Amino acid sequence: MRNETKSKRQLIEETEQLRRRIAELEGATAKSDRVHQALRDSEARWRAMIEHAFDGISIVSPEGVTLYTSPSAYRLMGVTPEEVTGKSILEAIHPEDRPRLIQNMERLLQTPGGMHSDSYRFLHKDGSWHVIESTGKNLVDDPRIGGIVVNYRDITERRKAEEAIKRLNEGLEAQIAERTAELRKAIAELDSFAYAVSHDLRSPLNVIQNYAQMLLESEPIRHDPRAGERLQHILSATRRMAAIIEGLLVLSRATRAEMMIEPVDLGAIAREIDAQLRMEQPERKVTFLVSGDLRAAGDERLLRTALENLLRNAWKFTSKSPSARIEFGVMDQAGEKVYYVRDDGVGFNMEQADTMFEAFKRLHPRTQFEGAGIGLATVKRVILRHGGRIWAHGSPGEGATFYFTLPPAQRSPLG
């Protein structure tokens, strides 16, 4: 009886264990089914992506035989995957591009996992030559692939557009070069004309000045104040005309003169100009500061002309102050040396900044300050010939600062 009870209990336990094992197997089977379904879904998703991809995808053997081609090959090359599978990829490549493709494949096969991109011409099924851009990756050692995976796309239209843009740019460059040459010729002729006219006007103007001065000093005129006043107007006008002619000649020389590039100490030149200005107007009280490394490379005569115009302007436009301050220095701006001439004079309106460097443009009326309006144009011409830039900042009643740059010595200035 006892053995029979034990056998029943053992049978119940074994049955329960078997039931639990069956439940575990059913759970594992369900999980396995879900995993397999996920794999099937993933495979279907990737297959759909490949089949509908814009780019073509192929697998090529180390011998150059197509092992697989995505359906997009029909859209790109006009052929079905079945038509190219098992064939050499060289058959559709342009004969002139084949040596390069073979060379690229040989290099790629030497680098497992390596990649290489290039473009080739290939023969479309309709008989036309297209251009493909391809990227191959060496997966020969991957047992799942066993070849070179190639992604490619048709760039024929893009290449045509690039070539059209290139031709257009070449045409535009030729036109620009032609127009530039014509403009330079016109400027040279205009400069020559200005120089010739200015030079030829000097002699008759000197005659007018001399005779007007003689008349002014003559006995009859001394007793006729009205006539003397008129002669003074004539002399004043001839002096202004002489200043304009001299300015035009200086401007012309700044354009026409042959440049000789050499080391130039702008600080030393500035001090010489300051000494000259003090000799001309010893009564002026002007503090003149020179600071920084003011060494440069350029044509000393032209740079002296530019600096003299800037410093004379600063001297002139501070003349209304009982004591003035003028500074010539240099600062670093993003790794570039920027020279400046700063004064605390009458300043100017920034609306004039775009036109102030044009010839005959005046910042202030002639009744306030004398001048021909050519100085800043000359300065700009000199700086541009050296390959530099010039600009200015100012405010009415608060002074002005003129900035300019000069290229490093190793750079060639403009002729």
C-alpha cells in the first residue's frame, strides 16, 4: 500500500514537470516564431529598400564578374539584373575608362574593408554613353558577401551642367579679362591726357599769375583800390588753379610712376613731414605722436606722397583748435597690420565715407578749408597700387581716423 502511494505521488510530480517543460517549450517556440518573423520582416524591409533605392547596388567578384545587381539597374542602365548577372562589369565600361577601373579594383582588393570612389562612362542599353559615380567597398573576406559592394548613380546630367557652367565661367573670364584690359587702357589714356593737359596748362597759368602780380604792384593800380581788389581775385583764382594742376600731376604720377619695392620706415617719414609742417606754421601747437612698428615694404616715393597727404589733411583740419593732437600708429587686426592717422579735428559725416576718396570731392566748403580735393584720391591710388586697402571713420566735431593696409613684403604689389 505504501509503495502504491509513493508511485502515485512520483507520477504526479513527473506529470507536473512534464507540463512545465511543455509550457517552456511552447514559450520558446513562440519567442522563436517572433524572432523569425522579425528577421523575415527585416529582410523584406531591406529588400524593399534595395529594390526601390535611387542608387544602384551591385556585388562584384574579385575577377570583376557581377554576382548581384539591384533592380534599379534597369532604371540606370536600361538592363534587368538577369541580363548583367554573371557578366564582366568591363563589358559596359567605355574602353578608355577600363584601364583606370582595373587599376582601381586591383588597389581596392589589396585593402580588405577599404573603399574607393571614381566616375566612369558606361554604355546604356539605348546605345548612349552615360556617366556613373561609383563607390566600392572591399567585402571579399565577409562570408555573407564574398565580393566588392558597389553603390553607383547616374550623374550624366550633373556632369553636363558642370561642363556648361565651366564653359560659361571660361567665357565670362575671357570677357572680364577683355573688359579689364580695355578699362586699363582707357584709364592709362585718361591719365596721360590729364598729365599732358595739366603740364601744358602750367605755362600759360604762370604767365597770367606773373602779369597779374606785376599789375598789382604797378603805380596806377596802387591808387585804384577797386582794380587792385579785382587783381587779387584773379591771383587767388590762379593759385587755386595751380593747386589743382599740381594735384592732378601728383595723382597722375601716383598712377604712372614705375614702382620700386623696398623696405620703408613710415615712422621716419612721418617725423620728417611733421618737421616740415612745423616749419611752415611755427605758431601752431600740435602734439604729434608716432608709435608702433611702422616698417613696411613699398615704393618710398609713393608712400611718402600718401602719408604727406594724410598728415597735411590732419594738420589742416585741426587748424581751428588752439591745441591739436595727431597720431600715426599701427595695430593688429586679425593678423593684419593696419596703419592709421588719427586727429581730433573737425571730423566728417560718415555719409561721405563712400565718396571722399574720389577726385575733387571735398569734405568741407572751400571757405572753411583750402584744398583742391585731390589729396585723398591720390592716397587711395597709392595704397591700391601697393595691393592694400584704405577706409576712414569720423564724426563731426570729434576728429577723424584714416586706416590703410599694405601687403607683406613677399606679396607682389599691383602695377
